[in-house]
Amino acid sequence: MNDIITVVGNAASDPESIETSTGKALTKVRVASTARRYNPSTQQWEDSGTNWYTVRAWGRLAEHLRASVQKGMQLVVQGRLKIDVRKGDTATFTNIDIDADTVGVSLQFGTVRFQRSAGQQQSPQAPEPQGAASSGGDSSQQSAAYANAGAGGGMSGSEYSPF
């Protein structure tokens, strides 16, 4: 299956990491995504069911996920959907996994501080903001700050603020 899915939900567990027999890092985290709908008759927002996913990350993403995510954080996950249906003696079980291509922390309820990991390739330098050279500031430092705000890397749990 090569279905690509994007899920926004809360980390329902702290990430768990293992090293495979081939030496590759694997990190898993459970994510719960609950839809909310406005009920006009009660004039209130109501939960309308929760979907549960096991998010699997490999390699460098696995390492960053383990170092960056804690239970309760709201995440944005994009990856390949994997559905596994198994019949047991008394019930049928459905596991829904996402092999993550990217995982990010939602900024809807908090802020994060990005930290590029060692050995990450630098992204091309971003253009200087207009007026940066004439502002009296060090434009090379400003440009480096913009360039370092690119993708990749992670943030430590201590830098996560829910409010």
C-alpha cells in the first residue's frame, strides 16, 4: 500500500526506540486523533470519535523523534498508511500504522525552538531581508539565522511549551 496520509493528533505515549538486527534505529509513538464537531442543537463542541495510529520512524527521523517528542504533544505526521487486519480466536484486530516520512510539532498551542543536529547538510542560504544591510546590524548573522531555520533536526522536550 502506498497511500500517503497526514494526521494531526496528540502523542498518546512517550516514544519507544529499538535498534533493529541490522543496526537501524526504529522509534514508535502512539498518536490519537479526535475529530471535534459543533453541535448546533446544544451549541457546544463535541468529540466525535478517536482514531489511533502507531507512528513508526526510521533512521535519523527515529533519533530526532525520540529526542524531541513527549506524551501529550500535538503532532503533525505525514507518511505511508499501513493497515493490518488479523483474525483472532474471538475477535478481529485492525492495526493502523504510519511509516513516517516527516513528523513535526503543531504550533497551534505552543512554540518550539529548532536545533539543527550535528552533521545535517546546511540548506542554501536564504536571501537577506530587505533593509537588513542598512539596518546597522550584522547582515551575515541575520542571513545565517534565516538559513538555519530550515527543515530537519528536532527540539528537546525541555524546549516544548504547551502554552
